[in-house]
Amino acid sequence: MIQMRLDLLREALPYIQRFKGKTFVVKLSGKVTEEPENLLSLAEELALIHQVGIRVCVVHGGGKQLSELASKMGV
């Protein structure tokens, strides 16, 4: 069990180092908020991302406009 967690941490570390101090924009659909267990799981994962130094901006709605902007930015 501990070895599995260490392996997971080793795998994640380069990404944590690369994105520390950066901002992730997370676009939510209405379906995510319909299921409480999904929303709780997402909140826990976003909290973990925040704890390793990555800023998180959660956006609900405006999906079409955000997708167009992301496409223009090449992401």
C-alpha cells in the first residue's frame, strides 16, 4: 500500500513541479452538480490540487464561450 502511494507520488511530482503557481480553469457542467457524491469527489480533488500550489478557478456556465477562448489559446 505504501509502495503504491510512493509510486503515485513519483508519477505526479513532475506535474506538480511544472504547474505549481499556475492557474487551472475548471469548467463544470450542470450534470456534475446534480450528483452530490460527484460534487464531493470533485471538491476533494480540487482541494488537493490547491494544496500542492496550483491555483484553481471553477467556472459554471458560459461553456460555449470558454471552449471558444480555450481553442483560440490552443488549450
